[in-house]
Amino acid sequence: MSLSETDILQLTQAKRLLENPGLAAKITDFIGTPIEKGFAMLPKSLNEGIGKVTQAALMKASDAALFTMKDDPKEQSSDRWHKLGVAVSGGVGGVGGFFGLSALAIELPISTTIMLRSIADVARSEGEQINDLQTQLACLEVFALGGESSADDQAEKGYFAVRTVIANSIAEAAEYVAAKGISKEAGPAMVKLVAVIAERFGVQVTQKMAAQAVPAIGAAGGAIINTLFIDHFQDMARGHFIVRRLERKYTAVAVREAYTELSLSL
């Protein structure tokens, strides 16, 4: 089934959002210096700690954000209000690079919860039903987009490649939640899904911390970096849910084929 000309334009927009230069490039433009300088200021032992904090933040966010939203249809998402909330958390949290994991453990669950609500808001504006389990898991999936895992090879890069990598984990989590529901004691399938997503999300969290470690960033800079942080995931969400909307209209195979053709033509 071929996509209409209008929907091809929509898919082109989604592709450009999903394959933009990325968070690191945006942050580098803002701080005016290569982000690698910030990485050099972070403790070498930080990566393992970031992984744990990131997983915990995603679990808390899923409880607080996804499963408390009303399924009211909306034509537009409230992107600006969510940006403001995340910016404030970045300013209050201060310079994460200086205060390390202790500051991140306080700030990240707050900003991640706000971002997840924003992602769900975008999903709703693209015709998704927020009380649908597949939509809720697709919202979590957004945090895996735009960030590469250290274990990735060339075949595991790109939007559809990432979706393929985590498809089994999403299916297992959906089966678990459908059978037992969401509880405070997260089941092994949900824990596995969050771990897979957190590995990729942690790449961008580390980039954020590296930027905040640059001298003279300060609270105002921390707020701007957090705004870039949520802006990145709002872009990922918009692209992701445009693709899902088109998949509902056509088929997943037809949309992926059209996306691939766009990659060749662009």
C-alpha cells in the first residue's frame, strides 16, 4: 500500500526529527566548546552509577507519569509547559557535573517524569490512546531513541533498528502487565525493558552531565541544558508517534519501506 503525498511529507518530517544531529551537537552549540571537555571532568567511575540512577528514574517516572494521565483527546501537546518544568528542575538541581550522582539522583527522576508526561502528551496529540498499554510502552520506548548503546554495531543504529532491538523486551513487558498489571513491585519483564531503554537513555544523561560539568555553566546554564534535553526527546516523540500514526493507517511494513526509500532519496 503506497502512502499518499501528504503522508509522505509527514513521514519526511518524522525522519528529519528522528535522525537530527542529536543532543550532543545541540549542547556543543550552546556551551561553545566540544562536549568532550566536560567528559574529561567527570569521574571515571560515574558510568555505572549513571546506569543505576537512570533505571530508577525511568521506573519512578513510569509509575508517576504514564499511569495517571487522562485519556482526553487533544489537538496539540503542551510542549512549552513541560519545557519550563524541566528547565526549573535543571536550575534547582544546579550543576550536575559538580555535585555528581547525588544531585542527579534528586533531579533526574523529576525531569524524567516531566519528560515522560510530555512524551505521552505528544502521543495523545498524534491520536494515541494513553490508557492503552502499547501506547504507554511506546512512550517509554522514546527514551531509547537518539542514543546509541556501547554494544551497538552498525546494524543496530537508526530508528527502526532500535525499535527492532527492543521489540522483544516490549512484547514481554506487555504480556506481563496485561496478565498482572502495574504494581510497585515491578515484574522481571518490566525491569528488563527499563534496563534496555536505560542503557541508551544513559548515553544522553551522561552528555547532559558532561555539559553541566563545564566551568561557569551555573544554574541558568543548567536550566538551558535541561531545556535542550527535553527538546531532544520531544522531537524523538513527535517523530516516533507520527510513524506510529501512519503505521495504523497503512501497515508497519508499508511505512518502513517508505522510510527506507526516503533514506535513499535524501
